[in-house]
Amino acid sequence: MEEMSTRLLSLRKERNLKQTEVAEALGLSISSYCRYEYGQREPTVSVLIRMADFYGVSIDYLVGRNDVR
């Protein structure tokens, strides 16, 4: 889970986005998105898919199983 939170933060910063902007785009509350980014909560599969699609990366990349985006 730590790898995913690190990657979420990195991907968001690369795009110069605020947490509120990402949360809104993903249809999440800001508190839910923050918990994912801080590693306090794991997303459901449907949220994980939306995150991967939003950032244009694979789910394996997001969760740290692969270093290829």
C-alpha cells in the first residue's frame, strides 16, 4: 500500500493537480482520496480502475507490481 500512495502522490504532482481536483475527477470525496494518497486506506477495484484510467497508467504500476507505466 505504501508504494501505491507514493505513486499516487507522484502522479498528481507531475500533473500539477490539487487533491481536490483529482478527487472531483474521480468522483470521490476529498477525504477518501487523501486517505489513499496517505496510505491510510486501500481503494476498491472500481476506484483503482478509475485512478489508473485517470493517470493513464496500469493498475500494476499503481500498486507497485510493475515499474512500467
